[in-house]
Amino acid sequence: MLKSPQLMRVGNAVLRLLPLLCGLFSLQGAHAAWAPKTPPLATPWTSQVSTTNALPEYPRPQMVRADWQNLNGEWQFGNATAGQTPPFGQNLAESVLVPFPIESALSGIKRYQERMWYRRTFTVPAAWSGRRVNLHFGAVDWEATVYVNRQLVGSHKGGFDSFSFDITSNLNGGTNEIIVGVYDPTEVGGQPVGKQRNNPSGIFYTAASGIWQTVWLEPTPSARITRLDMTPDVAGSALRLTVRGTGIAGQTVEAIAFNGTTQVGSATGSVDGEIRIPVPSPKLWSPESPFLYDLRVSLKSGTTVVDQVTSYFGMRSVGLKLVGGVLRPVLNGQFVFQIGTLDQGYWPDGIYTAPTDEALKFDIQKHKDLGYNLLRKHIKVEPQRWFYWADKLGILVWQDMPLMDLRTPSTAARTQFELELRELYDEHRSATSVIAWVVQNEGWGQYDQARLAALVKGWDPSRLVDNMSGINCCGSVDGGNGDLADWHVYVGPASPPPSATRAAVLGEFGGLGLRVAGHEWSPGNGFGYEMVADGAALTTRYVGLMQGLQTLMAKPGLSAAVYTEITDVENEVNGMYTYDRAILKVDLNQVRTAHLNLIAASRQLNNLGPLPVGQYRALQVTTPGYTNRYARHFESLGATEVVTSSSSATLKQDATFKIVAGLADAACYSFESRNFPGSYLRHSTNRIRRDARDGTALFDQDATFCARAALDGSPNISLESKNLPGSYLRHRDSGLWVEALANTTGFRQDATWAIAAPWWQSGANVPVGSYQSFQVTSAGYTNRYLRHIDSVANTEVVDSASAATLKQDATFRLVTGLAESSCYSFESRNFPGQYLRHASSRVRKDARDGTVLFDQDATFCAQPGLSGTGISFESFNYPGRYLRHYGAEVWTASGFGTTWDSAPGFNADSSWNIVSPWAP
């Protein structure tokens, strides 16, 4: 029988409704409401979290629009399998609280799984009609595939950066459905993961999978601003602004800067072109005064405002500068010691996600309260609100790139790493607080170290770049470039030697551990690098470490240090605070005072001038292609010559000069020969010579040079003749001359010098090649001598009646240093081929094993005795640590630790008399 047209239309309508009816039927199925799981530790904010207040704050403080809708809160959650069809229109079995990673208690899931589905519905406010609707994700770890109303809108790989999709064409005008599929293999996938591990232990922690930053909707015009790239130009009293946008053909940008409600500068320009906004007499941002300007940016078509955002920025400069002969990082042109902690950004209740915005702010505020001026955000990237609080509260930030796991990365992993590295930079390039990018750490997943550092420096020459934090650690390979030479030493502290191109920093040290009952992730199992008994002991030990940093700041020239760490993290109990942020383990006032004293002492160095009076240094050529050459004297004439670690002792001494107050003007400098004391570099008919001081005023003037800003614009130095103003020390045809300034690139480069470490590293002379004995100088113990026994070094009473073995054990041959010819090694008298060396700071006698490490450990540089008498022997590979006896044992020590490394008696215990051998 034929159907009527009306009946056919009804039937077709029913057929069209069937999928929706089925979907509605399925939505009536079982679905568990969200409930938090119990975390191993609760924080003060854990109980404040609910489905109605999950991180409600505006998520993008440096580019604000008035209209937005937060999608945080309760979402449906379900397991997923590879290739599975998205669960459109279906209730998922569980509920998850977005944006907490699924491993966290606050998520309500508290487990890891590799693949997962998220689902929720939303409606678009009627007031947004006519505008584009953008769906934003703060961060999803690791690969997200997003569907709106059964349509694929896009996918994204990368666990630490934000992404968004224009979903306008996918909306239905009513209730809309979002499905997010997430794949996170954690370390198995080879992508950047930081410290996340599927099976956490030790220094690796619980994974943080899925959505872990705010999800939100934003209406915009079709032509819109998408990013603001801001760089302060303090010297030019301007903000450099580049506005990125889409759909902007024929439109212009207007930017206005404000101090409160007062307009301070404005400029117009085009999208993607740099705009310079005047900021006259800028108020400089610093940790002591974190002043921020407001910014309004408008996209215009003629006089009509098409799109508008508000922002903020700080005016500050970052660079390197010679301060007291040491290359140091400077903020606003001044050196200040950067003292901070390793901040890993983990939470016992939210894992990667702080439970509330107040909690997110807490760790930064506590840095400030404790007197820190720095934090190193360790191989994790925080939400943009964290950077807002860092900018607003005033803390210097070293931002790490999250690392891959420890394997050598594949080609695909390297490509992904560099993609995410660029995303990190682009997203946070405008943060005032970020002053350094840390590209790699301790060799984890390392490759192309120098290329990557140069890549980042090319992106951002306005900040410092650390090619590898921990170049001395864990199999890392130093790229050799970047702005920082960065060591890790536990417990420490210690310092790498600064160079002519890199400042010396201690990227990790400390790790003093203290368990606090009732505040442990795993009670009784927490560890630190050195455990202490209680808070008082921790405070005393910590303050001693700060005093040690002050010593290292003076020599060899340490400029920054990062203590491990601000809070306990899982089983690491080396935090200043417990993991739950409930207990401060140290005395705040004592720690704060120690930090402020260190910072105040560093500021005094700015008054010393650029060169280190009384210290030995080398003058390095800076002309490109010739930087392996150094100023030297040869047969009384000044010259430049290639100097390397294998150069002769004579050449190394000829290329080393003691910098003294200028003979004719104490505000300037003179350069005394290392191997001809009393002789100085001077000019005579424009040629530089090395001559003995003759007592005449003319000689003193000819031998005096005044430090000037580098003629080539670098952080190095140029040296102007005292009595020939306008003439500079320069090299030409291998000779050294004083010549009048010529306004050429070649002259400016040839007249610029880097102040480098001395090629002759021993500041005292000792006999080489003959047998000697080494007498204790400490009062009451001068009958004791350095000896080895059972392969370790000790001191013991030796006299004429002592056994032959003891006399031989107390006799050593001082030989040219195994690792450095300007230093020395101690060869055993009765075990030829065996040397004193340090291992874990203890000094022992071992056979030379052919390794570079052994040779370095067995090399000591002779320095004038720390007590004012005798000779002190400084470790070659740990500057600032000396051969020291304590309770009959011999160590390499710094004098700012405990027991054998303690301060009492350190100078005397580290000074030795070189005397006739007990066993010639």
C-alpha cells in the first residue's frame, strides 16, 4: 500500500530523531558524580576545591578581554583505546574535575592511563552572537584531539603550552558537546616530560596526564589580536611591541602605555611590525621594586576599534658585564647576586596543578618572604597566571625547558622537542620576570647542545641562555656556549670558574633533608643529600652555606646559586617547606638575614670598577677568528700569541699579568708581569713593551691605562692610555700598540679585550721536580706532616726517630700538574706513579688511571697561604676548595661546611710549610 506524503514526512522525521533519541536514552545511563580522592598529603587549599570553583580566575593576564566563559569544573571521563570511535552523545562512566591531571586526588580519578576521553556540554551566551567563538586549552599532557558536536576541530601535541581552535562553525545554537581524546605515553613516548614517570621513585615523580590547565571560551571579532610580543628597551626608554593577529588586512594597531591612569606613551603601527612605545624616564622593574606599566592595544579599521586587549609590562634590562674583573649577570646594569631555589611546581593534591590561585601564588610569595630574589622553574612550565604572580610580586625566573627522558632522542623526538621549545619561548617571551632560558639539564636527552643554545639566543638576545645546567654532572656534555657556566654540586656549594664569555653560576646545590612527622608523602622514607636532625640544625647548616656562597662570589667569581629546594616533593624531603606547605622548617629571620647580607655584599662589588686589583688575569683578543690569542711579552716586547692548556710554562707566565692600581692614577690600572715582578706593560713611541719600573713619572704614565666601555659594544673592555687620551691598547700584526681611535670595525674589535682567567693559575711559586715534605702550620701541631697511610691522606707526627716507612709516606715529589702545567701534583715517594687526589672531598693516594677526572682531582694550584704564612693548595677542578687537615685526616675543604669542612681553624689548617724531605 502506498504511503501518504504526510505519513512519509513524519516517518523521515522520526528517523532523523533516532540518533538524538538514542543519545538521550544513553545519557540516562549510570554516571558517577565527581568526588575527590584522598591525597597522601592535603594542603591548606585542598578542601576549598569544588566543582563550582575550580580555578575560576582569568587565565591569560597579559592579554585580557572582558568576555569569556570558564569551562573548568566537572566533566565526564572514560577509558579509551587506540582507534576507538569518540563517544558522541554517550554518558561516560566517571567524572573528573578539570583542570586537575588524572593522577591527582583532586581530579577524582587518581590513576594513570595512557588513553582517555573527556566529555562535557556547554551553551554559548546569546550576547556573543555575531562574534567568533574560540575554545582555549591552557595545557593538555600530551596529545589532545578535540571534537565539537561530533566534528573534529583539531589536535595538538605538547604537554606544556596553550592552544586554541575557532569553533564558530561547529556550534549548533543550543547545547553543544565537547569531546577531548587524550593520549599520554609519559616517558615511553620520548616527548618532553620533565620529571614525570609512570613508575616514580627518587628524583622522578608522579605523572600528570590529561587536561591540567584551564579550559575556556572566548568571543572575538573576525579580525583579532592573537599575541603580544613585548621586549623592554631600557636604554632607548621604550617598549618594543609586536602585535600578532589574524584576519587583519588593511588594519592598524594603536598601543598606549599607562602608569596607573596616566598615559606615558603611545605609538601606532601595523600587525607583525615592531612598534616602539616611548616610556620616558622609565621606572625600572626589579625584585625590590616590581613596578609594572599597563598597556592597551587596539586593532583599528580607520578610527573604528575592531578589537582591543589590555596587558602589562615591566621595564628592565638583562645582560653580562665585567664587575671586578669577573663577567657577571646584571639587572638594569648592576650586578646583584641571584639567590633562589629549585621550584618544581608539584602539589600532593593536584600534582602539576595548584589547587587554587592563592596556592599558585604561595610558593612565589614565600620566596620573597625568605629573602630570595630568584627561582629556577625546574623542567616544568607553569600556567600564565603563575608568570603574572612572578611579575607582580617581583622574582627573577630561570625558565627550564622540560626535558625528554634519559635516552638519546630519536629524530622524531628531537623535532618535537624543538617544536615545544619554540612554543615555550613564544608563550612566555613577554614575562618580565623571566631573565634566563635553561635549554637542557644534566645531559638528559641531550643532543646538539651548542646549536640549541645558539637557536634560543637568536630568538631572544634580550635574555641570558644556559645551554646546559649541570655541565659537570651526570654525563652531560657542555655545548661551550651560552651566557652561563652552570655547575651542580650536592651538598656544596662550589663554583665553576667564570670565563671571558660566561658567568659562573651554581644551578643546583644543597638538598639538606629533614623529615617532619605528619607532613611526609611516604612516612619514614623521605631522603635528602645530607640529613639533619631538626630545624635548628637545618637553619645553622643552611646559613653556613650562604656564607660559603659569599666566599665563592669573591673567588672564583660565583654570580648565582639555586638551592634544592623550596618545598619537599614526594619522597624528597629537602624543602624549606614541607610538601603540603604547612611547615616552614627553618628560622625565617635567620635565613632571610643571610640572603639579604649576601645580596648586599654583591651590590658592593659594583663599586670596585671593572678590573680586579691585586689579582692575576689574562688579556684575551676578542677579534673574531683570533680569540685564541692573548697579550704576552716576548723579549721585552708586547705581542699576541695563541695560548692553550698545553702551552709552555714560559708562555703561560708571559701571558699572565697582575692587575694593580695605575702607577700614575689609582683610578686606572697597570699590568705587572707574572714572571718579572716589578716590570710592567708600558708604551714607548706607541709600541707596548715590558720594562722594569724606573721611578720616573713618564714611565708611570706610560704604564697606566684607564678602563673604558668596550669599543665594539660587547660586555668586555677597552684600555685608554692615561697620557695619550683617545689612544687605546690594540693588537696589530701580532704586536701590541697604543694608537689613536679609528672609527672602523676592525680597530674597535682589535682594541677590545676580554679579561680572562690567568694562564698561570698558581699565585705562589714552589719547587718542582724535587722531593719535599709538607709541614702543618696550625699552632700546637707543627710537628705533624702530610702523609699517606692505607691509601688515604692524613697528618702524623714525624721526627728523626720515626720509622723509614713513615718518613717515606711523608715525602712527596712536587711535579707539574697532571691536568694543568701551571699547577702541581703530589707524587708518592715510595709509590712512584701514585698521586694524592681527592675523591668525594677525601684526599687519598691512588695510582694514576689515565682518566681526565683523575688528573684533575690530583692537580692543585699553589696560592699564598690563607693564614698569611706558608702555601695553600687549591683544588684545580673545584676552585675555592683547599688541601686541609682536620682531626688528622686530610680533605679538600672550603671552610663553610661542617666537621672537616668547618670554618674554625680553616685558614691555618689549609696552610702548609714546604720543608726538606724526610726521605730524600
